[in-house]
Amino acid sequence: MKVLVINCGSSSIKYQLFEMEDETVLASGLVEKIGAEAAIITHEVADREEEVITGEILDHREGINRVLRLLVRPDGGVIKDEKEVAAVGHRVVHGGEYFAESAIITREVRTAIRKTIDLAPLHNPPNLLGIDAAQAQLPSAVHVAVFDTAFHQSMPEYAYMYPLPRILYQKHRVRRYGFHGTSHQYVAQRAAVFLGKPLEELRLISCHIGNGASLTAIQHGKSVDTSMGMTPLEGLMMGTRCGDIDPAIVPYVIAKEELTLAEVKSMMNKHSGLMGVSGFSGDMREVTEAMFDGNKQAKLAIDMYVYRLKKMIGSYLAIMNGADALIFTAGVGENASSIRQKACEDMSFLGISLDLEENAKRCKKERVVSAADSKVKVLVLPTNEELMIAREAKELV
């Protein structure tokens, strides 16, 4: 069974084609700059050199059509006919309260996704564009929506509600939703396999740390709390996002700097975090390198980043009465050994101790980086959201 996974942005399409019998990736790629004269397709097939193709791609429908032509072409294709694609898994960022699990896309499902556009105005509209385009090009396939927010619908009410007038929830559904759910769910399942225990018996803290970052407390296989909130701005300090701040700062800055609300929103999302504190970059690699070169602002940015990360880990240890494993995943979590080390320093009282030598190794594989006597296992588990989406689609089909 073959499943095509699609993740659409406003001017991009990320895709992977899986053979689900052995979960191998037959082809993958990225379509960029849709709507421009010089759109770019980066296409890769296993054991072959990466191809870069440029040309005009006016919209998402044409972009998906170009991808399908690459997949079925006589010379270099990986399938003979488009009808070999049994299912298409679509990443949808926000499912609101409508979806606690993935869903086959029907008219009703599409309507519900549209209703959540106000909650994810930058993401759900292009997600819907991708669904429209793929359904037009692959009418015989089953199309499945996999929601970033679905995994967190298991949070108890006291965890997802804000201490605001209840009318705001009743009228506008103002509450915590959480994000990165597909990644948190994937690494939780991998942790259970890696540790050789049923997921339902484990208490896990999953740290998805990339340019965007979130933590999730996972108890008995369910999300019981997560750091991102109604939007991906809440929670940890991130590459360009501020994370948790005093909300009174917003009207204060608007008054003092004579900024518009849109300008302050842009500042908090695109010019804060590592970027705002360091003054030059939101890329963890660049900020870390500058710190080692003696840049004081870079050091402050890293110190703030790790401090907030440690506080969140500690709070999740408190609400679950400990943890069986602490998981690091995504770009920073998987690759930045110095961040893992700093986050786990002086945590032995809470049962967390690192094997410094093992943690420092550069390795892309799943592994344990905690010391032998650490009560809490510290795991580095590469995430694979695309495979998780493909599995969800296969299961529904």
C-alpha cells in the first residue's frame, strides 16, 4: 500500500511517498515559491542524486500535478500509475475542538477545518488548498487529515482552560490547544518500543525543540499538558518567538513605541526569542557558535533559553509525580548536545543524570544519553512526523 504525505504552506508543498509494507520512503521533495515564475522543485528518490527543477508553478494544483508527474514518469519514476496511491495524508495544523484524532476528509470535515481558520490563519488556509488540489489530482485515493492539535485533546479541562471570563471560551473557544502533536505522539510511541514497556504504563516528557519548540507531558499514552497554547506563541523561548511573557507588556509597548497591534504581533513572533536577545540570529547553531566565541548577548540568549526549558521540565515532573523518560527531538533537541547538557545539569535530585560522553556523540540514531544510574532515562529520538501521518492514513484506510 502506498501513501502520499502532503504538508502545504502558503507557497510550498512538502511531500513524501511511502511504501507502507516496510515503511520505506520511495520519493520525497519540496515545491517552493508557488505563484512565482521561478518556482523550485527539489525531488529525491532513494539511491539517486537529488534533482532541482525550476519553472513557473502558478498554484498548488499545478504544484501537486508536477509532483505526480515526477512520481510516474517512465524514466526515473517510482510508480507506474497515480492510482497506485491508495491514500493521501494531509498535515492540518489546527483541528480546534472538532478533532481528537485523524479523520477521512469529507464535506463535514472540510467545513470544520474552515471553522478553525481564525485559530490558525497562516496555516489552515494553505492546508485546505493542498487538500483541494490533491483531491482533484487523486480522486480515487482516500484523503485523510492529520491534525497537529488532535493529540492534545486529551488534556483535562483544568490544564487547557485559561483563567479568563468563561464567556470568551463559550463564544470564541479561547483555550489551550497545543501543537507539534504528531511529533510528540510519534516519539512517545518510539520511546515505549525503545524502553520495552507498554506506552500506557509510562510517564514521558517530550521536548520537541526546533525553531519552534514545545514540551508535552504524556501520561499513560495521553497528553496531559503542553507548553504551546491557543497559538504556537505561548510557552518556551524559541528561535524567533518570545514564548511566555507578561501580557501587560503588549499594551505598554504599543503605547510607548506607538506601534500597531499587528506590529507587536510580528515582533513577538518573528523578532524575539533567540533572535531578539542575541540581536543577530534565531538559529541555535549560529547563536551557540557566537557564545563560544565570547559574544555576551549570545550567552545570555542561551542561558535564558535553557533556564526556561529547565523550568518547564521541572513543572512536568511535578504534575506527573516524576517521569520514566525525558525525550529530546527535532532539530535542536536531536543535534544540540550542549543544550541537552545544560538542560539536564543539576537535575540529579529529580532523577536526571546525563552520560556526558554519550550525549556529546554526533549520531542520528535513537539512543540513551542518560547515565546508568539515572532514574529518568534521557532519550534522543529523531522525530518523523511524515511517517506518523502515513501510518494514520493507512490505519483509517
